[in-house]
Amino acid sequence: MRNLFQSSAFNLNHTVSTILAQIVCFNNTLPQGAPTSPIISNIIAWKLDSQLQQLAKAMNSTYTRYADDISFSFTCSRRRLPRDIVVTSDDAISPGHTLTNIIEQNGFNINYSKVRLCSANSRMEITGLNVNEFVNVRRQYIRQLGSMLYAWEKFGYKKAEDEYNSKYNGKHRPSRRSKSYLLVLRGKLAFLRSVRTHRDPIFNKLASRFNDLAPETHRFRLFEMSNPEKNAIAALWVIESCYDDGGEEPKGTQGTGFQIQNGLIVTCAHVIGEIGSKEIYKEIEAFKHDNLGHKFILEVERVCWHRDVAICRVSPDANGAVPSTYIDLSSKSPNTGDSTKLLGYPNYSAGSSPYMVDCKIARMYPASGVHKFEIDHTIRAGNSGGPLLDNEVKALGIALEGAHKDGGHNGCLTIPELHTVLGSDDYLVHKKSSP
């Protein structure tokens, strides 16, 4: 390590290099899992990273590394994979010659037992995290946390800790000291929060159980939704449309809508119709996530296929009732760097809770004369039509589409574009005849 600090990257003198080496080493070796480990690994691998970034760029792929895990992402089919990076056969894969040379020339060896190729249709996992559509932990991780909390709740702390240490104390642990059940649980929950964010309902549910058991000094600060945010959630709708494409069974689409004043619901045009043919689906229903048995019929009043936005009205139910909670439209102009919140129902299924995530406006951009902005978070399938909220919890934009690995944007429509559709009879579905 001393030689590293004396190298051209640092040019530190012998004394300073020796002190730094003593700080980062333990018993003359680099310990695993130390706070300094990520920094040291990045320093050691800076040349490797540079060369592999260049290789990835030349091969139209993306290179990422976490510690000693190296990944390349491609947008091409298996048969078009660059052989400089990966060589495939019917029953095996191996690193390409160029990739192997770069790794070995930098003093590293490849662990061939861990080389694998994943497709978009399989579980893509990097460093223990699923990365198919968005970063997430395994379901097994959530189940383990629930089981550990249940053991503490049912059998008490001492029995739960003893049972845990009897199974796992020797795993990846040089010390003979028993593991602290409290700290293991808190660490696992903190990791879940870092992956799924502090707003995640699953994290908050598990952390709440932990707080009921743990001493005050170790409890988590739980996320509490503000009243305006609760109101915005109450104004959301799940929208489902059915259509016949000529096949044996009718097909359906699912999206998000949000209610504004005058009982109108805003969503995307592609949620309620086919943009290519400009045909509105015949069966369009909307319901609240916590009452999917109580469905309302939606009537499309205005649609702009070019902007991909539709304005609908809720037909009263059998009792003549219509939910009245709405979101105000923001008068602010979105700007690059502004904070916003994305709401909606991505991949909705029965029992799913509303999705809310903090993000930022990455850039403003025009598209065929329409003002849009892109956010730095993936807009997932089913979230189309969901609102983007400003810091006053007013709608700043509308989620339109999600970026894909082969291109696209996490694009959102600005509210002034919505006002254009609301203010012009050109977009009425059924224009009134002149007297």
C-alpha cells in the first residue's frame, strides 16, 4: 500500500505514505469491509476502469464496476454480442480475448465460475441486486427481514439472537465474537432503505416493527406523508382500457390518471386509445387502488394524440356519486435541476399501493414543437399519466413515457401544454354543433 501512495497518482513522501498504509491496513493486510475499502479499490482499479470504459464505448456497450464485480450491458441480440468482450456458444460463455487481456495486464484474475450472461427476460442481478427494470433487492431479502423481526417478537431478543448466531455466526466473520442481532437487523433495514428509498411502504412497515422492539437510540426515523401528499394520492386513479385487436381474447392497457378541478381526469392518450390509428378504446374504467371493486366509467372529452394527453370525465356510479379530491395545477415553469415527485401505479396489481418517488428534472427539451422535460428516474409501465408534483404538491407535469435500454426519454409533458388542450375546442372528442 505504501508504494501506491508513493506512485505518480499521489507522489507522497515515504513518511506520509507509511502512515496512510498503516491506517488502511490491519495486521499488514487490507481488511475486507473496512470503510476505506471502496476508496482503495477505486484507486487500485482506476487504470482498469479507464481501459474498460474505452473498450465498452468502442463496442457500443455500457461498463460498470462495483468493488470486484464487473458488468457490461448491451442493447443488441445475443448473436451480435461483441466477441472482444464475450464469446458465446450453445452451452457456454466466456470473456473475450481483449477483455481478458486488459484484466490480466492490470494484475487481476478472472473468476470464471462467476461469469454469466443474463437476458432481459431473465433475472438480471448485479452485486446481489435485481436490475431488470429498476434496482431492487431479492424477495428473499424481504422475507428474511420479516422472519427475523417475527422471531424477536415471538421468542424475545435473547432466543432470537442465539438462534441466529448458531446458524450464521461463522459465516464471513474472522472474529469469535457473536453477532449483535440488533445491529444486523438495523444494518439490513438501512440497506433496504438505501435501495428502495425512505418513502418505500415495505421499508416503513418493517422499520416500524423494528422501532417497536429496539431501544430509542437505534430506531429509524420513519417517513410521514404530509397532508397535501395524502390529498394528491387520494386524487390518483388506476385506469384500465379493453380493446379488441382481432385475436381470440380482448387485450387491455393500464395507466395512471389524476383528477383536477371540475371533476376532470388527466391521463395519457395512449392509455385510452391507439395513437397510431387515433382510435379511442370502447371500454375505459377507472378505480381507486384501495377499492378496485368499485369501478367508474370514463368518458373521453378531449384528446391530443400529438401531445399524448387525454382529458376524461368520470361518470357517476349507481348512487350518483363521484370522488371529488383533486390536484391543483402548478403555475410554475419547470427548470433543469428542480426537485419533483413522481406519482402513479407502475405495474399495478390488486393490493398495490401508490408509488411516490423523489426525483429531479434532468433537462428541458422540445419534441415536434411540444415542450417536455426529462426526469432522472425511470418512468415504468403503468405510470404513464401520473402527475409530477412541485414543492407545493401541485402538478408540474404529466409522465408520458419511459426510457429503454435502446434509447428514449423519461419524458414528461409540461402543464402549459395541458392548458392548451383544455383551452381549445380543437381537441374536443365530440364537438358541439353551431346554433
